Amino acid sequence: MAGHSKFKNIMYRKGAQDKKRSALFSKLSREITVAAKAGLPDPDANARLRAAVIAARAQSMPKDNIQRAIDKASGSDAENYEEIRYEGFGPGGVALIVEALTDNRNRTATNVRTAFSKNGGNLGASGSVSHGFERMGLIEYPAGAGDADKLLEAAIEAGADDVESDEDGHRIWTSIENLHEVARALEPMLGEGEGAKLAWKPQTEVEVHGDDAQQLLKLMDALEEDDDVQTVWGNEKIPDEELEKLA
């Protein structure tokens, strides 16, 4: 994968997300609650919860908010969230996977379908695009964690499968089974990462330009603005010069 363009795209979208920090905190809280409810309410004994807490810390979510989200899992008022995956195509033939946590399947399906149709996309059936992605573990570190050589050496020692480094950060890929073992092994060498999660890694990328690139980012933003949508994965590759025009 050409990590450079991918990182620029991610940074562009993160910039947009930073403007919606309260909405982001809500999504992080939801993931923490679901993770705590699915296992033990102790991050050290619950790998998914630990990953959710690390992601929340990376976004400067207050400790009190994190603890409230964990406590909510054992409360009588805890909502029952369902994990749903949607698949479809965006402008330029880009494949998209949308992961959601919802307490109302009909509402979420309607909102996701509307976002696709209003922004040049087409929602597909389950399995329509996921065959073009690999389900893997992803650990993210900021650029300040070290240079590419340092990250590569640490990742190999920890048992990772692949590393993508760029001026904006590092992405360490692992098998699903080894995700949390590798994340823990990296901490003594690199410190705590920005997140450790299951991800969809595209096997091939689709380069998009001009109006398609602009419309695609609008679609991704529309999806990510929905409270029920947790993550949007795509196989897009937007050249740096295109992102600079859109920034």
C-alpha cells in the first residue's frame, strides 16, 4: 500500500473530526461501554476494552468520562448496542466498509443508505466489497514515536506482519490473533500507541481525482457524522495534490 496518500487522507479526515470532538467522545464512550459489557470491566483483562480506552486517551478524553462509560456497562440503564457492518461503493468505484454500533437497526440503515445515495455512492449487499479487504489488527503510533527504521525494528521484534510509516505517523499491521500481544510487546519499546483495533486492510487501492475525490470525502464525512457509525474503511488512494486542493 502507498501509505503516503493514505495518511494524508486520514489526516484530512481527522481534522474534520476534531471539529466534532463531542460527537467523537460519544462514539468512543459507546465502544468502551460495549467492550466492557462484552467482557470484564477491567482493561487489563479485556483486550477490546483496553484498546477502546487507549483510543479514548489518544483523543484526550477525560478519565472521568472513560470511567463513566465503563461503569455504564454494568448499570441497569445500559443500552443494548448491536454491531452492524454495511458495504458499498463510493464515487470513482471506491469500496467502502462502514462499521456501526446501534440500538436501532432501522434508523442506522436508513441514515447510511441516505448518506450513500446523496453523495454519489451505492449501498451494496453484505459481502459485496469485503472480499477485497483483509481483516487484520492495526496499531497506530504518532510520527514522534520514532523514525521508520526504529518502528520497523520494534515491530519485527514484537511479531508484527507489516509496517507503513509516513511523516504523519506509523501503522503497524498484525494478524487478528496477535493484535493485543504485539501491542503489549511494543509498549516497552515505543510507549502506548494511539490505538489497537481490528481493521480492514484493502488488497488493492483505487486512485481518485477531482470531483470524485471531493465527493468521496463528502460521503465519508457524512457517514462519520452519524452517531451510530464508528468507523469507515475504504480502498481509496487520493494523491497529495488533490488533498491540498480540498484542505
